[in-house]
Amino acid sequence: MDYRKKVISVKKALELVKSDCNIVTGLGCAEGREFLTHLHEIAKKVKNVNVTNCLPMGDYEFFQNPAYKESFSLDGWFYSPAMRKAHKNGNVSFIPNHLHLAAIKRLDHRRTNIYIGNCTPPDKHGYVSLSLSNTYEKRVMADCDYIILEINPKLPRTFGDVQMHESEVDYFIETDYDIPEIPDVPPSEKDLIIGKYIAEYINDGDCLQLGIGGIPNAVAASLFGKKNLGVHTEMLTTGMAQLAKAGVINGSKKQRNVGKMVAAFAMGTRELYDYLDDNPACEIMDGGYVNDPMVIAQNDNQVSINTTIEVDVTGQCCSESIGSMQFSGSGGQSDTACGAQKSKNGRSFIALYSTAMVRNPKTGEKEETSKIVTQLKPGAAVTLSRNDLHYLVTEYGVVNLRGTSIKERVERIISVAHPKFRDQLTKEAHDLGIVY
């Protein structure tokens, strides 16, 4: 079969979109950029078209411009800055989820008419690689009307559960855009302190999951003296690639997918993408498998490392909203934290800075406030239940909350708050009746 017979223009692809159509696109770097860039051009022809995405990299006109809100709505499993900015338009909304169930539950709710994503050029056997994500993509493609993939030769050819034969795809669009990158920003002083604290709890032979952001990056940077580490993670990062190239990560001690770095998606710098290209040591697998807590638990010594925005003195973690304002998403935080704790000798870490600079609405001035609080902000989403918080880490230390009472938790959590807020937090905890 010659895939070129299925190549169409973006304009032709957009003709498949009808009113009341449900479209799903890939996560992050796997989204169909050319299709989404031009989607607003058919606004006058359609009404009530819904797009579902996750951590989009593009700032697309169809959802940013409020003039198109009658034509298009956008639902997301994980907000990016572009979605946060557009939320006020009234046609952008968040889908609460645990990532390993995101596709299953969404498909129970509504059927997909069009899947739009990207892929590598077909190889000599007619197979394309979905490259940088299979978090939910193939599950959605298994039951939709049209599969459209943007062929991009700049994508790395990856292995795992990302191969598709060209015969399974309805249409291709030929493209050549650069793959979005997350800059490799040097960790801050606080990041490095927290990273070193966590690194002390990581042993040779452990299996890692690292989240997104400065703190997980600092943890990776602190691990170059370790040996025989493994990776079973939601997101594969540049730091992991660097550790693998240095021989720190080899997966030799894993129980599942021995010798392989396993992830649901990858996002980072060009260094990461070059490392992934044609590398059989890396497998991009179905997110329903990778993030299933029962699968995660099958690797001994699994270590989960994630961050949060705000935590209360009993251990409730808000990692995705600022009060009632959606900021990011649940992602796989609960999946990986719970899975790691089910693992033999597993550990789960939630890290945050002890304070943040927040603008006072009355004075307009920025003030230092504690990120450890007696009560979460009104409307805050609890991403990780206090029942599931294991280790909490700030720049002031690490506390183990496993099996502790509320009284013990309050004391331990306040002990890693910024010193200038500790007395206030203790008084508030008593005044509120959290402890006596």
C-alpha cells in the first residue's frame, strides 16, 4: 500500500469537521498542530464542535478568540498556560481525571468522530510511530470515525506500543514543523536543596517516576552517583536521558519491562528527542498500562516524585488549582504515588517550596506567604488525599507521614514549613480544632 494515496491537504481534512463533531488530539508534542492552527477558519460553517486535548503546546486561535465560542469548545485533561488564559472565554473546561483512566472514562461519556495527531514517516514495512505519546491516543483511535495523522520527519521514531500500520490510518497530512521543547532551565537554589534531600532516599537499583518541573529536574541532577536505576514513569524527561547516557539508568533491576525505560509520553529538549530516536531501550506505552497503580506496584523499589502547589497541615495536597481556578491537572500524581506505595520497598515523595510570593489584592504588593496552610484555599482541588501522602519535602527537610495520626501530622508538616510561619500555623491548627 502506498500511503501517499491517503495524503490530503489541511483544507480537505477540515472539510471532515461538521457541527456537533467531537475531536480528540494527542498529548503535548503529539497534537495535530497544522490541523488545529487552521481549525478556526471553518468557524462560520460549524457549531458546537468539541475538541479534547491534554497539555497543549500550541496557543490556537479556535479557543483563544472568544469570537469563535459558538463554533468551538475545548475540554482538557491537563491545562497549559494557553488554556488558563482562555478559560475566562467560557468555552474551555477541565476534565477531572486520574490519567490512567482518562481515555476509558472519556470514551464512556462521548464517542470520538475525528482523532488528529502526528507520526513519523512510514518505514519500509508501512509502519509509522506515534513517537512522543500514547497516553490515551491509541485507545481513542480504536473507535472513531476518522484517524488523521500529520507526518513529520522531525519526530523521533520510538518503540513500545506506538506503531501503527498505514492501512489503519484514514488520512495523512504532510508537515515539517519543529517539535516543541521544554527548556532545560538550571534548577534554583531551593530546587537543589530539595533535590538533594530526596536523592538521599534513592538507592542503587530503585525504579523512578519523576514529575514535571524544577524540583524533579533537580532530583535527576543529584543522581549521577547512583547505579542500576530503572524508569517506569508517566513522563520521560531530558534528565532521565542524561542519566541513561551516563550509565546510571539501565533498568537491570526491574521486574517489569526489564532493561527498558517505560513512559506514557516524552517531553523535553532536542537532546531527549535525539536520544529516543530509534532507541530500543525506551518504550512509549499505553497510559492505561503505564499509570495503572497495580502495574506500577509490580516493580520493586518504585520511587514516585511529584510536586504540589499547596498542602494543609493534615496532608491534603492541592497540585492542580489555585483556589477554584484550574491551573494544571491531576495528571498521574495519584496514580504514581499510590502505585509506588504498593510496591515492595516503594516510596512516594511530594515536594514544594515552603513559601511563595503572592500579590496582596488590597495593596497590590507581593508578600511572602506559606504554602503549608491550615486550610486549603476555598475551592481548591485535592489532588492527592491525605490518606495517600507518604513523604513531604520542602527546603527545610523531609517528613514521613505514613501511618501517622492527625496530631503527629500537624507537628511534622509544620516542622518543614518556613520558620516564620510555624507558630502561626500551630495556633491556627488549635483554634480550628484540628488538634487540641
